[in-house]
Amino acid sequence: MQGGKTPPTVEVFNFAVADDNSYFADGIAVHNCDRYASHDEGLGRGVYPVRDVPSYPQHPHERCTLAPAPVADPREVVAALRSQFGLDEPTTTVAAAFVPATDIAEAEAFARSLGVPDVIYGEPRRRLDAVAKNALLNAANVTNEALSELAARGIPLPPNVRILRDPYNMNAMAHYQPSKDTMTVNTLHRFWRRPEVATEELRAASWLVAEKPADVIVHEVGHYLHLTGQPTSAIDAARTVLTPAEAEVGIGVSRYAATNQSELVAEVFVQRFRGRPVSDDAMTLYRRFGGPDL
Ligand SMILES: [Zn+2]
């Protein structure tokens, strides 16, 4: 029998298919996929109000699917859902207290948790002997201790931190490279074998102001803050050797501070960060050389 208003194109026994591919048995619609899909009452094609969703499945080989369809602007729906699930509420990240890591993966994870975007500690493919392993872990933990102390004071950290063998800077236990915005800690330097002992020696020789190994890293972050955003010419100027009168003031800080403007700033930065006294003359030079505010 024919069903619906549209003339059937096929009729077998009591089964009919209309032009719009609606199927009828004894005049009752049994296969309404196309009708359901083309239904439009102003909400969009194939979209029904919740209370009027057609029964489903309509017939044994139903291939349709039912899915929730937002009728509002998708951006509004997303905003409402984000608000409902609290996705945009500010998360207060409290920097975890520093605890020395027992392996490199743990140390790297800690540095990342402080918000340093790019952290590479060690060279995974390189086989390290016990001495090298010890130096790497010492360097990682000392670096993390300093970074966590700096982060706790809200001081920006260098975006790239590398702890690796740096044969091109053999005389530096760490250095900051403005062109790469990277602080590199050199595990080849003997300092990292016994950082506490080495710090004591450097301090005893008045070479550095460092009172603990982490101060070596604070010194580098001082360079980072000093040199960040400065044009190359200013960076070169910062390396300018001190005049005899300036060097006289610098030596009152440390012998290293007397070498050039950049080192004076980094050494005074450590003293200021640690809340140790700095002479007025040294502060005057620190400000004149563009030392970072603290
Ligand atoms: Zn330096």
C-alpha cells in the first residue's frame, strides 16, 4: 500500500519507498532517516528540541546516530562549559620546596615545575662514569636549589637551562649566553665534583662572594637579568674592563667583581639577593652599569 503524500517509486507487497527515501509498510513510516535528517524547525537541519526527539532506533537496520546538538553559539557553549568545570579559574602554583633529587629525571622535573620552559640536564646518550655522574647530579641539585630560591622571590628565571659537558668554556662552572638566552652549567668544571669545598676555596681567596654553591647560579641569573633585552652593543659595553678607580670599588666586593662591569653587577646581585651588605660605592656602580632592580 502506498503511504505518505509522495508517490512511491517502488512497491513490493505492502512495502513502499517514497521519492524522499521514506519507507512505508502498510502506510506506516518505518524508515525515516532522510526525513529525520532533513527536519528543520528553525534550530538547523536535523536538529530537534529535546522534548521532540524522534524515537530511535526506528527500524532494525537503523544507521542514524543521535547526538546532542548545542543550539547556542558554539563559543558561548564552550565558555559556559569552561565556567561550569572551573577551567579558567587561576591556579595558584606554589613552588615546591627544594629537596635534592636522587636522579637526573627527577631534577629536570623539579626545574620544570619552577616554570623554566626548556630544561636539559645531562646528555642521555652519553655513558658517564661515577665521577661524571656525581658531578652532573651535584650541578643539577645546586642549580635547582638556586632556581627555587629565586623563584620563591618572584625573580624571572632564564628560559633555557642546560647542564652538560661544555668543553668550550672549560674555565667557567656556569655561564649565561645572551645570544641563546641560555644558562649553561658546565659539568666538566672541577667545581662540580665537590661544590661545597670548591665554594669555600673561592671565597677564601676572595675570588667570589659565594657563600654556598647555589650562589654561583644566582650570579649567572644576575647576568641573565642584567643582559636580557639589551642590544649587543650594550652587552659588549657591560663587559668593559673597570677603570682603576672602579676596580678599587669592585675589589671590595670580590676579585671577580673587579674584572669588568658585567661581573661587578653579577657579584653585587648575589649580595643583594642574599641580603648581605653592599658598600654605597659598589651600589652606585651597580646602578650606573644597569644592575637589575631587586
Ligand atoms: Zn659572571
